[in-house]
Amino acid sequence: MHFHNTVLDNGLHVIAELNDQAHSVACGFFVKTGSRDESKDVAGVSHFLEHMIFKGTPRRDALAVNRDFDRVGAKHNAQTSEEDTFYHVTCLPEYLPQSFDVLSDILRPTLREDDFDTEKQVIIEEIKMYLDNPMSVAYEAAKAAHFGAHPLGQSILGSVESISDMKVERMREYFAKRYSPANIVLAFAGKTQWDTVIDLARKHCGHWAGEPAARQAVAPRGSGSFQTILRADDQQQTVIGVADGPPLESPDRYVAQLLATILGDHTGSRLYWELVDPGFADGAEVSYQDYNQAGTFYTFLSCEPGETQENLGRITDLYADILSEGPTEEELTQAKNKVLARSVLMSERPMGRLSSLGFHWTYRREYMAVADELEAYNRVTLDDLNRVLRQWPLLPLTIVSVGPTVDVKRPESE
């Protein structure tokens, strides 16, 4: 493995982890913009813009974009989160120049009004699709309830109203401000040469212009509120609890990931044995999500409506117990084995490495080799877990319950 990095004259960061043993190469643009960077009047514009990026450029229409990726067998996609928009492609090394030509081209789209009006309807249908999904409704409501007025509480998709009212001029303004080269990291992973990477970056991106984009990354505190949402036609109750956790800037993110694995991995965790294995719940999991200057532990529960109250009691009792007694050495070892195995398996693919490389550099200007990441997890001790539990207690939770019953209350044991 060989790591390289440089900054083009226009501020674009270019990084690469080169691996001669790989059989493919992945590259991607990490744009530091997402729903937390939007004003209320353009809610959902980051995700909408992700769709529009693929609708055409001065050199290609939407059909040509897909055709030119497809003719070299390249696999491409994009995703938008609260904080980032990530565009990527994976291909055979000999087709990197052609694949990168398309990927870099679409990062400077035309944003035609006709395409905007057509895609607007696609976005609205997507929002309605997620409104039909109880877990999506619960997640959006829980995030909004927990973060309140903080921008991390904003929906990635926006709303039917905000998308319907949006004008193409506002999207163009947002693009010009947020898609400046100084707000983008270009990353490569896999089998290629650094000279090739630099030549491609300078040829296709060296002329990009724009000023650096700022972000107000203020550390939030969760509300600890409780809310029920009636969905009479649902068959199950869906509940999401949210607690604050370490931010992505903190080395305690490794501790938090292991803690979430101990508490709520989909197999062999405390919640699994307490709720799922005995049949009290269909699903019960915990995930740790790190954000810029923020972090959260999300607890997910799905069960029969009549079991909701008792299951909330079981969860809070379990959390109270681990806060009091702490995890065991056996639990820590098992969690490490799971997380390390998943990290290694992901790192064996250039695309798996690309995500880690890009996000580390975007927020920390740090290169972390696979071995360094594994060592960071291996260094975690029981004392670390207990310290994070004291600093970021899991209780009280922000709780949102969605489903056919509203006969649900905050557990008394909280």
C-alpha cells in the first residue's frame, strides 16, 4: 500500500491509496455538503442536486452519462447524507481514464430547468415512498425531535412542500457555493499509478473555480423528549430512541462503535438476547452515528404494538444495568472480533477503502491505514467503555413511537 496526497492550485484535495495487488480501482468525489448545510427554504436541495448531477453536462446528456459508464463496465453511484454528497465509480484499471472523464464531467452539470422540473416529480414520489415506510417516518421524526432546531435534525429529502416550491435558480446558487473545489476531496483506491491520478485530476478538475464553503458545526445536545405518532394501518410498532455520543473528531468514536456492537448488534448482543431471541421483539438494534461535532446512539425497536411498553422497559433496564455494572471482558472481545472482521472484509475491496479514505481526509485531513484502524479498535479497554458511558450516558433517551397504538409512555425506569 502506498498513500499519496496533494492539493491542486484551486484548492481541490487529491488523495490516493495505491495497491498493486488489487484488480480494480475506485475513485470518488467527497463533497462536504448535506442537509445540515441547507436553509429552510431549500430543504432537500443537496439530495435533489445529487439527482440532477446525472441529468447532463455541456458535453453529455443523461443518456450519454449512463452509456459512457456502461460501455467500459464501470459501476457508479452516489449518496447524500446530513453532511456529505459522495459520487463514485469502480472500474478495471485500464478504463480509469474513460470512467474518470465521465465522473468529473458530471460534477459540473448544466442544471437545465426542464430537467429540474422533471426530476422534481421524481423526488416528490421518493419522499412519498419513504412516508409509507414506518421505519423511515420514525427515524426522521426521532432525529428532528432529538436535535430540535439544530441543522442535523433536518430531513435529507426535504418535504413535499419544500421541493415543490424550490426554484432552479436557488439550486444553481447552492451548487456554486457548496461545490467549490476547496470543499471537495477527490480520492482513489486500488490499482493505478499516482502520476495517472495527478494527470487526470489536473486535466479534468484543475480549471474548477469557487471559494471555500463554511459550515457552522456547533455541538448539539439532545432534547430527551418523548413523542407518539399514530399510523393506524401499520401492523407493528416502530420505536427509535436517540442518545448523544462522541463526535467524529473524537478518538472515542472507536469506543462508541464497540459499545453499540455490545449493546445492539443484530446477533449476539445484549438487546438481541433480551428481546429478539425470546420473541419479545422482531428487531432490536443499536447503531452509533458520528457527525461533524456531534454523535448519536440510535436504538431501533420493532414489535407487536401490545409489547411496546414492556419492551421499552426492558431496554431502559438493560441500559441502566450496563451504566451501573459496565460491559464484560468477554463482550468486549466479541465486539472487537466482529468489528475487526467487518473492517478487514470491507477493506479488501477498493470501493470499501475509498469510503474510509475519503471521509477520514474530509473531516480530519488524516490518512488511516487498515492496520491503524484495527489497532485503534484493539486498544480499547473496559475502562474506555465505562468512561464513555459516564460521559455519554444512554439515558434518558429521546423516544419516538410510531404505529397503531399511542398507548405508550416513557418508561418509568428512565
